[in-house]
Amino acid sequence: MSDPRRRTLLTMVVSVGLAGCLNETDDSSNSRDPSPTESPSSATATATADPSTPTPTPTENESDTTTPPEKATQTPTEGTDREIFSDYEMETVSVQTTGGEGLGSVRAAIADTPSLRQTGLSDTETLPENYGMLFVFDSVDDWTFIMPDMDFGIDIIYADATGEITTIHHAPKPGPDEDGSEQEYPGRGQYVLEVNKEWTTERGVERGDILDFQL
């Protein structure tokens, strides 16, 4: 696990707008490298994904023969990253206890600009196991995520500037006659990680655990 001082916590969530996206009424230009020492205020990361980044294409014989086939199909790869989130930078986000025990990890699409945060997961029809989206802001603040246009339920994990989880919401998929706009999930943090609903429950993730990643 990386040192907490080197971590950038991925935990900002969507307020008002599309499903899995954030409503940023106080948005302002920000750098990609949020500073944990900044005072709480409206924050907006401005770095964008680099579409020119080469994408390795896995071949039929690349899987480890010692890994059971059913497990191999669940293992995130760079090729799978591009199939799911073609317009996003990707990063592995791990969750661990304060004692360093690993609880789980996901490949997360980085939503660090106003447009990417507003779209969130609303354009994603399905989210494979061990994938998610990390919302990145430049400072700690209060945020609210809603569920418009969402096709599946998610866990919304808020984390502060040190990566410590402050709030976990289990947000269900909107009902047949609902658009999700009235489903509000507030929290405070600098990073928000969205994963499939009950992902945190199945792995025993709780408030006080740590999000670990490199940006």
C-alpha cells in the first residue's frame, strides 16, 4: 500500500444532473493534482483524459493458465478498460483498513472535470464487477449525488483529503416510474468512489477505512 501522504483520494459524488454525476453550481477551474492542505471550498479538477494513450489489446493466450477461467473473466485489463470507459483515464483504487488489510480494489474511471463529473455513470448501461468511477475534486467540500438516468444501483463512497472514508450510501436503481432526480445522497469529501451496489457490504468496507490510489 502506498504512503497516505502520496495518496490522492477518489471520493467526490454527483449532486444534481445525470445519474452518477455531480451538480457543480460553484464550479471553478482547478488543477489535476488536488492539495490535501487546501481549505474546504468549491473545487473542480480540470485535467482531461489523454485519448492518445495507447491501449494494449489482450490476445487469446494472455490469461494465466493457473487462474480458473471464471476468475480470469472478472480480472480487469487495459483492453477491458477501453471497452467500458473509452473516454476516461483509468486508475486502480484499493480499499484497506487503517491497519493495512486489503478489502478490495476496482479499476476506476477518473471523473475530474465538470463535464465528466456531470455525466458520471449515467451513460454506462452496466458496470462489471471490480469496476467503478472516481470523482476527483481539488478540495474537501459538501456534495450531493443523485441518480437520474441510472440503469443500476451503486454504492457511493465519500472520502476526505487523506482517503479516509467518511460516508457510504447504498443507492438503488430508480423505479420504473422514477427518473432518480429525487434520490439524493449527500456527503463531505474530496473524492467520491462509485461502485456496484453492495460492493462495500460484500467486502466489509466501513467508515474509517482508506481509499488508496495514485493520480
